[in-house]
Amino acid sequence: MKNQQKVEDLIDRRIQAKLGGGEKRIESQHKKGKLTARERIDLLLDEGSFEELDMFVTHRCNDFGIGDEKYMGDGVVTGHGTIDGRIVFVYAQDFTVFGGSLSETMALKICKVMDMAMKMGAPIIGINDSGGARIQEGVTSLAGYAEIFQRNIMASGVVPQISAIYGPCAGGAVYSPALTDFILMTEDNSYMFVTGPKVVKSVTGEDITTQDLGGADVHARKSGVSHFKVENEKEGTMLIRKLISYMPQNNLEEPPLTANDDPIDRLEDSLNSIIPDNPNMPYDMKDIIHSIVDNNEFLEVHRHYARNIIVGFARFNGAPTGIVANQPNFLAGVLDCDASRKAARFVRFCDAFNIPILTLVDVPGFLPGSGQEYAGIIIHGAKLMFAYGEATVPKVTVTIRKSYGGAHDVMSSKQLRGDFNYAWPTAEIAVMGAAGAIEVLEGKNISKINDENEKKEYIDKKVTEYKRKFANPYQAASYGYIDDVIEPRNTRFRVIRAFEALQTKKVVNPPRKHANIPL
Ligand code: HXC
């Protein structure tokens, strides 16, 4: 073959490789409303930035008659490119090749880009669309999965890892996404479960559809496995790009600063009257979040799960910040098992990647009852406490209204190394709410009063006394547990000032192999 022909041969091979499992299967993929692996990567990365690797890799299996059925690249497209000019490593499973099922060589390709991401200190993004283990390959496929899992574990807290689920993700295959920092799923086309509907039916007799068992809605709302539910792949891709914009490349870097045109001293007058006079009336904590962050932009994580707590990313004067806030609009903002786990995971992500944390508190306490106790609220609540207490990133807390009991301690209190703890004048920081406190303290006296009117009068008097003494921020401020009581409309400015003062914060936890967070 002449040299010119060799070049033409290369071009032909590339064209062939880019067809994956062939035009018919690409068509079938499109008919399902799904993009191909390469289309997905092109959409995700800056235009023209993708550099593909291992395009000529093929599988090595000769069993079940697939020895001659080889597709260049096998069932995954891998490489690197940029998002807003910053390098990321990617892999996208190619459903047109053996249903994207994982072969030994596919695992090697994925591991190669994961290793490179670690070496270069860059995020890794995996796009999942696969029928699971390549059945013809047996244990080498299982070993391949485990090689990937091990790398997910080693990369955790070192480089950000994001998983998009754009098709099937079942069996043990779910554990790679589960080990990553964020999972997003498309409605209708994606699903995740350890065992599918057929096995469920044969083992437990339960009749359930694929979507009801492991669709995007189920995982976004019920299990919390998925952090984001998106309508389609385009929306998912834009979301990944946005998410990445809040993160540093790795744990040794600071998150990227962006130019900010929102005045840092912008006063938000509406905040002075946002809290209802009746302490039992809800309001939307998201209104407060939106009004204090740069350009009202807030990227909420886990929007549909444990809605009594809000977590997500925003910027203050251009600096990425993680926000954790109780939501009085849902279950009165109480802390329960799910909310505690959700917030703990988010706090730990921020801490791992040097993202400062703002905590907005309005929490009536932990949710009482046998349901929560049996579900292990003790352990789950401890997770959140542990996460806050362990975190060494700058931590600013603003108590908006209620901050009662154990939940007060948990929500980034001064004693859990909160750096600046502010409160609005509407804050109520106490061991418990007034009604409950009076029941405990005055129970005996109340029971001695027979006349109902007299009883009510007595209780009201004691409740008022208790509220005067405790339902305010000043007792906590008198001990220095609250650094300042701030005017609500000036919250943005005070928060930005606080984070600016914390830019050089250095706190190091004691040396140890690793902590033993109550899992
Ligand atoms: C090899 C596979 C495959 C697999 C699909 N294909 N899954 N080949 N190994 N696991 C092939 C099909 O033969 C078909 O080939 C092509 O991919 C597309 O599959 P279809 O079935 O036509 O597609 P669809 O109707 O969309 O159904 C998709 C599917 C289904 C739901 C994923 O294919 C399916 O149930 N596959 C098997 C899933 C499974 O049981 N996997 C193993 C799980 S155990 P042609 O040539 O016709 O295009 C596991 C353990 C992992 O994963 C443990 C890790 C620790």
C-alpha cells in the first residue's frame, strides 16, 4: 500500500469507526429519542474540542459466535475535550454496539480516561446507556466493572465525577454512577435498578413497570439516587456544563471565579418583611436565596427529594458557594432522615472541593415519631452534624427564624466551627418551641387548674414569658454564639463580606487514616 493510500485507509477506518454498530442501529437509537454516543459528546463539549482516544479498540471475545462481529471502538467512545475552556475527560457508552454492554476492552478504555483524569486533575463525566455486563464475556466483564468502581472510589474527593444516565443502567452497573458525585437522569428513556421488573416479579411477585421501578422520577423524588431529573438529553447536557462551572478542576484548586456585575451592596428591602408575624406560617426560603445570590441564579441539587431542605450552588461576588437551607414551605423545614442525608452529602462534596458553604437556618427541630426513629434518624442526623463539624471550608450561617434543639447545633452552629454566625432579628434560638417548653416545665401546675379559661390564660402568660426570653437571637448573641444580628435586607452584603474575610482560612483536621462518619 502506498503512503497516500495509507492515509486514505486511515480516513476510511475513522469513518467506519464513527458509525459504531452501523447506520441501522443509529437510526433505531434516534427513533427512541436518544442521541448516539458521539452526538452526546459533541453536544457536551466546547465545539471542536473533543479528542477521541482508542477509536480502533475492538473486543477480544470469541465465544457465542461474536469473534467475527467486531466494531471499532467497541461499545464506548472515550477521550477529552473542554467545557468553557476547561479540560474534562469523558466516556459515553455506545448503545449501537452490543447495546453498550461492558466488555473487557470497554472497561480498559474507560479506565484509561479515568486514570488520565486523575493524573491531570480534571473532572470525569460518564454518559451511561448500556445493557450491563457483556453477557458473552462473562467474568471479564464483571472484573472490568470492578476496575471502574475502584477508580471511582479513588477519584472520589480528588476530581469531580458526574454521571449522566441516558438509557438503561441496570444490575451492578448502577454502582459506578452511585460512586460518583452527581447523577442526572432523562425522563422516559433512562432507568436504574439493581434488579429489573422480570426478576422482581419472579422473586417477590410484584408487578411493576421499568419506569415505576427505576425511572428518573422515582430516583429524583423517592430514592434520592438521582440529583437531577431532566426532560431530554439536551437539557441534561446544558445542566452538566453549568454544574461543572461551580467546581474546581480538582481538590487542590479553588473553584473558578467569574466576573460579577451584581452590586455586592445591593439591598433587598423585601427581606425586612418576608417573615410572617405568625411563627407557624410558612414562606418560601428560595425567595431569600434568589434575592441574595449573584443575579438571582441558583442551581438547585436534589430539587425533588427531601424538599424540607434545599441544597445547591450559587455565586457571591463571582465566587461559587454551596447553599444549604431549611425550607419552611415543606414539612415546616423539619430535619428528617432524608433531609439529613441529602444535606450531609452536599456539605461533604463542597468541603472536598473547597467550595464555601452558606447555611440558612429555619428549623423547628428533628421530626419526631416511631417512623423516623425506626428509620435511624439518630444516625442520619449524626451524618449531617459530622459533615458540618468535619468541614474546613469557610462556613457562614444566617439564622432566619427558628433554630431549635439538636437541629440548632447541627445546622452549622458556632460550636461546629461555623466561622461567621449571623441571625436576623426574627431568629428564635432556643432548646425548643414555646408551646412544647411550657408543657414540660409547667405540666404539673397546668394540671392543677380546673377552669379551662384560667388554664388557657396561664399557659398564654407562660408562653409569652418564654418567648420574650428565648424566642429571639439576643440570648445566643449575648454568649457570642451569634456574631451579629443583621438587618435582613443587608444579608447579601454581610455574607459577601464574611466570605471575603474567610478567603485565607486555614484549618486542618487531625491526621488519621480516615474518619468514621456514621454511615
Ligand atoms: C450483550 C447485549 C446486552 C448484553 C443488549 N445487548 N444487552 N449484548 N450483552 N448485556 C445487545 C442485544 O443483543 C442487541 O443486539 C442490542 O444489544 C440491543 O438490544 P435490544 O434488546 O435490541 O435493545 P432494547 O430492546 O432497547 O432493550 C435494551 C435492554 C435489553 C433492556 C438493555 O437489551 C436487555 O435486557 N439486555 C440484557 C440486560 C442484562 O440482563 N444485562 C446483564 C445484567 S447483569 P443486536 O445485535 O440485536 O443489535 C449485569 C451485571 C453487572 O450487568 C455487574 C457489575 C458488577
